[in-house]
Amino acid sequence: MPEIKCTVTECDYNKSVECHAPMIQVNRNNTSAANNSDQTKCETFKPKQ
Ligand code: SF4
């Protein structure tokens, strides 16, 4: 797993602005072909309990 910097600190997998999930899944975000990063999303996001 490469180091993944992520500023979504409200995610349960986020520690010190890094992702600590064993793997992440990234999907297109409401489009059939992404043209920029805004059209992608992290599906692994889990809210902190
Ligand atoms: S699972 Fe996704 S949103 Fe959560 S810390 Fe990792 S990259 Fe960020």
C-alpha cells in the first residue's frame, strides 16, 4: 500500500492526515468517464464513530 495523504480527517481510517485503511476503493463520481479528480470519490470512507 503506498502512502496516501488524505485531508478527510473525519474518516475513521484517517490518522495524522494519512490514510491507514488496508486498501481503498476509488470510483467515478456520477459520471461514466472522469475528466478531473472532482469526478472521482473514495468509496472506503467511513465516518468516525
Ligand atoms: S478511506 Fe478514503 S477518505 Fe478515508 S482516509 Fe482513506 S483515502 Fe481518506
